[in-house]
Amino acid sequence: MVDSTLKTDSAIIENNITDSTNAIETDSDSAEAPIKPHLILSLDYGVKKMGMALGNSITETARAFDILVMNNGQPDWDNLLGIIKVWGVSKVVVGLPLNMDGSSSMLSKRAHKFARRLAHRIMEQHLPVVVSLCDERLTSVAAREIAWDNGWIQNERDPIDDISACILLSTYFADPSSSIAIDAIKAD
């Protein structure tokens, strides 16, 4: 009785491993996950680098994801679009670095232009992903303070862009209506 149970369990495990391996091979070939309506990517736009965080709209949690190197405000578009596809992101929230009085800055105009370009490239890929802008004032200040307090950085020049993206996503979760979809905004 014990031997037949072990053989049966062993066969089930082997079948599950084979099924899992086949699923992994299939997924890697397509390199595109199904869209997950709860998954949000936030981008802390910058001219030299851009912080990224992934968030879950169900649990309203975010985690630092990566920092992309930018070339004068331009990302590696294939890499960025690949991340959006592979993770199955349903929404991208781009930080808008406004001045403290709410007026536009040179960097906020560049972030807005970047968000429009991103929305256009996503549309070209036929991805059902919404791109929005969200006020990111003081996220870098808060990120640096959090990073210092937790010992995540040892130098004031250490990158905190991914942490800023997490704070941006927290701001979005606190008030989703504060973000504005890119298609609802007139070009400057």
C-alpha cells in the first residue's frame, strides 16, 4: 500500500514538474504576461535616472523595483516597454515634479512630454495600459529621509529614485483621483 502510494505521488509530482516546465517555456517565448488589473508601475522621472516601483491596488502596497539609466531624459524604450509587458502592468503613474506653488517647472514639462511619449508607444504596442501623471512634490526629500533612517544609504549621493517612486505610488493610493490620465491632458 505504501509503495503504490509513493509511486502514484511520484508520478503526480513528475507530471506537475513537466507541466510547470512547459508553462515556463511557453511564457518565456511570448515574454508577455496577461494584464493584471491590480498591478501599477510608478515612475519617478529624471533626466539622468528614473526610479521604478511596483504597486498592488488591492493591498495598496508598493515596493521599490529598479532604477533605469536615462539618456538625457530618454529611457531604453525597449527595456521599459518590456518591463510593462512582462509584468502585465495595467497602469503607469508618472511623477510630475511641480514647483512648490503648483506651477510647472522645466523638469515637469519634460516629465509630461515623457508621459505622452510613453502613452503613444504603449498605444503602438496595442497594450491596454493607462498612463497617468501624479504630483510628486517632496517625494525625493521624503525618500532620502526614509532611506537614511533605515540605513539603506550611507551617502547623500546614493540613489533613492526607486524609493521616491514608492512614495509616489503611496500618494496615488491615498487619492487616485489626484492623477490625471495622459489622454485627458492637452499638450503644452
